[in-house]
Amino acid sequence: MCGRFTSLLSPELHAAIRELFGVQIPETAEPRYNIAPTQQVWVIRNEGDHNRLDLMKWGLIPFWAKDPKIGSQMINARCETVLEKPAFRQAIKFHRCIIPCSGFYEWSHSGDHKQPYYIHMADGSPMCLAGLWDQWKRPGEANFLESFTILTTTGNKLMAPIHDRMPVILHPDDYYLWLSHSMHDPKQLLGMYQPFPSNLLDAYKVSDFVNNVRFDGPVCIAKV
């Protein structure tokens, strides 16, 4: 699964996102070292002739949901079953998005201790996660609440000692098709669900500070 990630928003990341997607992260946006479910996150989606960057709540709330609390159970979507689940089978066709980030956390189990690891691109480039979004409105209200989920796949060789799942990390050649409104056949996306190559990622242990969502600073990604 993917339960925490980072968005460090260095000048290099700002420039890369602008060049890749034609969107500008606001200069007022602050680095995030411990993004957790239910929080607001910058998400990229396509509007037909251009991409846009929007804040969405992490934890997808399907348009048909009666209670928005269901979103806390929808932070991830397994790529193997995304076409079967009522919450995702329309979104995979029409509401795909990309979550730009700097890396993500995962925990390995050793006895009673859960050791957190930080996984990021080995070359420091942006990590672009495959996501789905939806919009939900409370009856009688005018405004929609937009939310998203992150797709997951099987872990690669780097992840295997840590966890058996990892987020679907998109290759740059796949960005356009993933966001495209003209592609409504999810079977064409199957090749994108392969685990990202281990040699392009790096992982290291970090402290237990990341376990507490109140900690959101460089200490979260410091090696131990």
C-alpha cells in the first residue's frame, strides 16, 4: 500500500513539473515531509486541451457515497481489482490523475517494531504516482468535494524486504496516455501497472518520527 509520502517542492521539482505537465505549483506551496490520508494534496489532471493542478483530499469518496467517511478506506486502489470495485471502475475510465511527489514511506515488520523506510527516485527526479479522482456533493449543497486514491501494484525487488506492495509509479512516456480523455479502455493501461524498476529507486531507513502525522519536517526523511 501507500500510506504516507512527501512533496519537497525544491526549485528543481517546480521546474520539472512545469516542463512535464505545463502546470505551475504555487510559490506559496510549502514542502511536505509527511503527507497523510485525508489531507489536501496537489493533483494533476487533464481538461482536454490542457492539464491543471488542483488540491484534492486524499481518500477517494465515490460520487454515489452516502457518507464521506468512506474516503478513509479508499486511500489506495489495487490495480488488479480496480475494474471490479464499484468505487473505481468509472474513475479508471474517465477520472485518472497523477500525484507528483518526491518519495513515499513504507514499513517493514520486525517483531513488535515497524521500521519505516523512505523510497525515492535514485536520481532525485519527481516521482509521479498513478491516481484516480472523483467528486462528491452532499445533498442540498452546491459545492463538490474532490478526492483521490493512489493505485498500488506488487512490490519490486527493492521493496520485497520491506513490503509486498508499492504505488504504481508512471514512466514519463506514459504520462500523456494516463491523463488522456480519449482513452476509455482500461485494458490499454495494463502495461503501466508493472512494478517500477528497482535500479531507478533508492530506499533507506528513517526514524519513527514519521509515524506521527504531527511531525512534518526534514527529520522525517533523515537517514538512521
